[in-house]
Amino acid sequence: MNKLITSIVLCASVAAIQLPVSFSADAAGLAAQEEKKKRKTYLPSPNTGKKAGKAFEAYSADDIDGALAILLEVDTSKTYDRAYIDRFIAVMYATKGNHEKDAIKYLKQAVEPDVLNEKDQAESLKLLGDLLMATKDYKGAIKNYYAWMDFTGETDANVWLKIANAQYTLKALDKVIGPADNAIAAFGDKPNQNPYILKVTSYYERKMFKEAIDVLETAVQVFPEMKVFWVQLGQFYTLVEDYPKALATLDLAYKQGFLEKESEIKVLASLFAQSDIPYKSAALLEKHIEAGDIKRDDKNLSAMANAWHAALHINKAAGYYSELAKMTNKSEHYRKSGVLYKQDEQFKKAIVNLNKALELGVKNEGRIYITIAESHFYLEQFKQAYAAIKKAEKDPKSRKMARAWVSHIKDTADRKGKSI
């Protein structure tokens, strides 16, 4: 802003030189260019020019207040002189800072009669738009940016971006897309991420997820190094339940080092599990839990244990369920770990955890007693196996299976010469 203001002030000197202006080659630009050829060029009257010169000298000496004092005393009824001085005053207030309202007041007065020389009028319209944006008069800013484009016949990427931002702030979400597209086109071979972000946000807030995906699919090609677009694209695919594309996108983002947040890594792990790739889900969670990137809490341990179980890594699943059981003191976790330890032939650990589950209270006691009995049996602890199977026999749900085990335990114990 300061550079712009300084430029305007320098052009406002009494001996201002009018530089050639470049125009776009479209029809509107050519029409505006023809109009400018007819536009009169004015000079301030000698008295006004003299005072403006003194004001410029004060400004050049960093005496903005002195420059303002000179300019505010100028009394003229001539239309061009008045516009010329009002513009100079506006620029001084803008340069001074914290005087945006004063700057806007005088700048509006300067552009209203449309008599300023071509370059001054153009820059004043643009500056007025910027000042109105700064004071949150977004409708006024939009009006002046369009007035600047109509006057100059030019298109400017940053002006279109400001219009898109203003429309978004006004919650005119449907009016964000056009200016954002114009900004993208105007930026050309030097793309800017912001109009893409505005378009995605506009579509998202209107729940137009497929349109947002279209924008993001382009954005990841234009800005392949930008994490935000990869992550958002993966998330939008999940919103439309296109899980294969969501997985492929987030997996590629992860491999590029773009997934850093706990929530992002957990989404990828969940997609692996949902896509019947439990090993990758479990390994991903384990890696980042051990690294401290993901909290070692009951929800995350449960997800990891389930994934290892689904991947048929029974030992790991049993170990994590056991840790989870100690963390939460829940009988269900003790039961799961005990059953898996038994499946993995770690019978002593199975017995300990299953007994703890019984102690805390479970629904299907009979089935747990059978598993305890089996564990004791394979350890050739026939007396304990028999005691457990008799308890299982008392449960109607497990009675039939328990009776089959009773005779088997007895026969095996007799054959091995063991007392029960």
C-alpha cells in the first residue's frame, strides 16, 4: 500500500509526466482505449499548482502534516483544481495512516466529477477500492474495482482476487466463482493458490462437493507441492463416499510427507481398514503411536488392536488388547486378549487375562470357562482344566460343548496318569 501511495503522490506533483498505459487486447479494452484518446488532459491553475508544489516539498521532507495544512487551506471553485487537491489530500491521509475515513472522503470527492487526468483517475479508483476494503466496506470496494476496470479497460489478477474475497466476506458465495476464475486466468503462467481456495470454500459452504472436487483435482496438478490441496481432495472424496479415490489420494499425500496431523493419519488408517487392507492400517497406526504422533489412548489402541487382529497378526493383537485392558480395566478387553493369547498358544497369559475378565464381569461366562479349560488342558494342568469345564457346564449356553470336554479331559488325564 505504501508503495502504491508513494507512486500516486509522485505522479501528483505539479510537473507530473503522463506515461503511456498498456491495454488488454479484448473488445472492452479497445473501446476504453478509444474513449481515452478523447479524454481531455488538464493542468491545475497557477495558484493551485503553486500551493500543490509547496505541499509536495513538505511531503518530500517527510512533513505530511505540513503538506496537509497547505492543501486543506486551498480554496478553489474550479472543478479540476478541486479534484486535483482533494486527491492529493486523500493520498496524504492514506500515507499518514489511521485516517482511512478521511482519505476515502476526499478520494470520493476527487473521482466523482471524472475530470482527473487518465492515470490519476485510474489509480484513484483503485486506491479507493483498497481503502474501502480496509474499512470493511466491501460493497463499495467491489463497485470501485469494477469502476477501475471499466475506466482502464484492463484486467488485473489481484483486483479480481480482492473482488472474490469481498464477495465471500459478504457471504455472496455464488458470486465468488466468477471473479476467482477471472483471477486464475489473469495470473496466467504465474498461478496463485488463493482463488482456488476461495472456490473450494464457496462450494464447500454450499455443500457442492463434486464441484469442489473438480477444483481440487486441478489444484493438485497446478500446485503439486501444496499439502492443503492434497489433504482436502482426499477429504472431499470421503464426503462423496468415493473411498478408493480417497485412499489413493491420501496415500500419495502421505508418501510425499503431507500428512502431519493426527487426524489426517488416522483417516488414512481408517481408509486402509475399510478397504480390507488391515495390515497397512495397523502398521501405520503402530508407527505413529510409537513415534508419539498419535496419542496412545484407548480409542487409538483399540483401532490398532482390531487392525492387527484383522490382519491375522494374533500375537500383536493380543498384546495390544492386553495393554488396552490394563489401561481401561474393562472386562471385554481382557476377554479379547485372553481368547487371542489362547489362539496364539500363549496359554498362561490367556488364563490370567480370562480370569480377570470373569472377575470384572462378563455376559457369556460359560464360553470363557471353556477357553480357560482348554488353556489348562494344553498345559497338561488337568485338575484346573476339569474345574473350569465343570463351571462351564453350569451355563446352559455352553453346557453341550462343556460335557464333550469333560470326558475328554478325564480320558486324557487317566491316560497320562494324572489326578483330577
